[in-house]
Amino acid sequence: MTNSTKPQSQPLKKILLVEDDQILSKILADKFRKERYEVTLAMDGKEALMKVGEISPDLIVLDILLPEVSGLDVLEQIRKTPGLQALPVIMLTNMSEDVAYEKAKKLGVTEYLVKTEHTQGQICSLIKLILEEEGKVN
């Protein structure tokens, strides 16, 4: 008797990308998809909060300066929501000011990246590392 059961492939990890710059959003989403992630886009903070509940992402990439609700307010709401306190969130922003950084850290951001200081490849590598670490913990 042979075992013909194929190993099941793991489902794609889900990333919620919250970025109001449509060009950057498309570039990053394409890059993440090439790395075999399922990507959902949100163009503002209000939409981001809605989609977090809808898709249960494995990780969020979040800008700070957003229409409707700021990225810092989105992060604060996520951290107050039961079951989402440990959800990895990478702030990807042009705000390099210490005040924004300190507030994000206080709210429990996983990583804080300034857009102009990181390549798309570096961002993807960091996402992969964070999701691999999450897989070991869970």
C-alpha cells in the first residue's frame, strides 16, 4: 500500500498594504506579489481598519500620512483590538521625525522604515524575516 498523499502547499501569507500614493502602492504590491504574498490594498486609514477585519492579514505595511485616519491612529486602533495586539505592523513613511518614531514605538510598531532609506528588496526581506519569525512563534 503506497501513500499517494501529496504534501499540501501552504496558503499565501496575506499583506495589507496601506499607502495613499497610487504609484508607490502599485510598485510595492507588484513586488510583494512577485515574492508570493497575497496583497490587499487600502488607500486611507478608514479603509485599512475595515479591511483588517475582513481579510485577517498576516502583516500590515502602513504609511503614517493618510487621508481619513492617520497611520498612527490605525496602529493605535489595531493594538486596542483583541486578537490583533501581536499583528506585525511595519510603518513605511517619509516621516523621519523622532516624535512620529517614538509614538509608533510606544504603540507597538514592529518596524519603522523611512521610505527614502530602504529599497523594495530590503522591505521584502524584512517582511519575509518577520513572517518567518511569526511562523516559529505560532
